[in-house]
Amino acid sequence: MSNVDTSGQWNEFYKKKGDYLVELSENHFKNKEYKKCLELLNQAYTMYKKGNCNDDMEKTKKSFEEIKQTHFKKE
């Protein structure tokens, strides 16, 4: 039995999953469901991390922080 390197396929899977979660979060954002939006962005970040998608990780983290700062300010 030979070992086949499937890491590229997994990275692609994680990227697609992360993109899907970001897209879902955008819908929740439009509906002012900010808590759910943050949950989805957090999940997307995890997917991007597993898939070694550094640029997407940074964009997702930035979006997460912006929403958190804007909509969940401490009084």
C-alpha cells in the first residue's frame, strides 16, 4: 500500500469550508445577528488555519475584531 499525499486536497477542502462560513456570516451580519456572525467567523478562521490559508486567516480575524469592537463595546 502506497502513501498518497492528500494534503493539497484537504487544504482545498478547508479553504472552501472557510469561504462558505464567511459567506454565511455575511448573511447574519446583514440581519444584524452579530453574535452568530462572530461564531461563524471564528469557525471560518479555524478552517483557514487547518488549510494553511494565511491571507484568509488575517482577513477573517480583522473582520471578527471590527465587528466585535463596533457591536460589542464594553460600557
